Amino acid sequence: MLAKPSVIAPVLSQLSVPVGRSAARKRDTGMSEETWAQVKSRIIESCPVMALRFTGDVLVPGERFERLRQELGERFLAVEIPSPNERWGLGKQAHSVLTEEIDVQRPDHPATRAVASFVDFLSVRLGVEIPTD
């Protein structure tokens, strides 16, 4: 979808596919070289990409985020939440950045701040104010 001009607010969350433990699979984004070329051209010209993950999530390897950083440069907006993290109640299984781990009672919680960044990104990219309550 990143290659389609109609997508103006791309957000990647829980990038667990393609699955695999080898070094190559951890860096794999599941896109062909042709699609990568289209994506890079489009992103670098006009469209940033936001991506979210928990740093301890074994299903979403840091190597994949590093590849996105290398390929997309400053247009790649990474939101990485430290986990596991006892202070915030984030265990080894923390995975669902935009749903299960949010603690709306704690606006300073890293997952709650990640959601706020996500909403801000969408507001700017879509040119609308998104209510948060």
C-alpha cells in the first residue's frame, strides 16, 4: 500500500510479517525490489511513514526497523517503546501498540504517548483535527 499515491498517511504497526528468525528474515519487509523502488521514490519526495513497535517484541525485530531507517532516511518516523519495562507494566509479550497496551489513565505512559504521536501524525497528514476524548 505504501507505493499507492492514494495513501497519504502510512502507519505501520506491529510489523511482524514476514515471520522468521534468520538475519535475512528479520530485515525483510515483504516487498519486492520493484515495490521498494516505488516506495522510496514516493516517500522521499512527499510522504513520511510512521512505524510503531515495542523494542522487546520478538515478533517485530529491530533489524526490520533499522532497514526502514536505512532505506527511507529522515522520512521514516519510528516510535519505539522500551519493553519489557516494569515501571510501565510492559512485559515480554507487549505487542499491540495501538490497542492493548494503552493506559489512558496515565498520559505519560509510553504507549499512550505513542498513540498521541499517531493521532498527531494523522491530523497533520490528513489535514483534520482528530478528537482524542
